[in-house]
Amino acid sequence: MVRLSKGIEKKDKKTIEEILRSSDFFYEFEIEAALKIADETLRDGMEKSGYHWMKVIDGDSFVAFANYGRDDFSVHSWELYWIAVHQNSRNKKLGTVLLEAIEDDIRKSGGKILWVDTSGRPLYASTESFYLRNGYTLQASLKDFYGPDDPKQIYSKIL
């Protein structure tokens, strides 16, 4: 049985790292950044840190998570910082379940637009397809943003 849970606990940090490493999608500095965000959230709480977390529990296992927050420079925009599903749990539509729950949470908080940044490397073709299938529109592509031949793809969805 799949269930969603808001927030993270100290014990979740190791699993967050395992989920990110399992995908082989992320640079080391990106994984370190996610863990710093987790530390800040654990230290200051979701409201004070501005980092909201949602996780997917499948049976007894924590298998996916997302991290998102309100954009401080907008009256209604939110940003999805991370969404990741453990490699062993992919192709079960857990990413879609998680994304829909985040969108609902943002709507309840008065948010109107969710912005997503992702890589445009060929490795990320399935990620870009995921966002398109879920109603997101490509708004911009920033050439060589993350590195040579690694553009930043900016998607959004009006909620």
C-alpha cells in the first residue's frame, strides 16, 4: 500500500541520499546540496526554512520524495527543487502521485504556478517526458547552464 507523508525526520536523511544515488542522474554537488537542504529543514523546520517535503512510503519502505517551496520573489509562484524515486521503484507512477500531491498542497497554500528546473542532457529525456505528460510546459532552455552540453530546462504549470 502506498501512502504519502509530509515532512522529514532525521532518520530520513540517509534514505534521501540513497534515493538520489540510486538514479545515477545527479552530480555529486547536487546530492550534497539536497542533503544541506535536508539539514536546514531538520534544524529550522519546514515553515522557517521554507523547504517543504513530501515522501512516498510503499509498504514499509520510503521510496520517493520531493522538496519544494514558495518563491520569495513572487506573489504566487512555487518551485520544485527535488523529486526523486528510488531506481527499484520506478515505473509505478509514484512520481505522478507525488507531483499531484505537491500541486494540491501548493493550491491549498494559495500558490498558482509551479516552476521546475531540470537538465536537458539526453539522460533526462524521460524526466522531460514526465513533466510534459503531467501538464507542464517548457518555458526556457538555458544553453550550457549546468555544464557543456547540459542545458537548464525550465518548465511550469498553472495550478
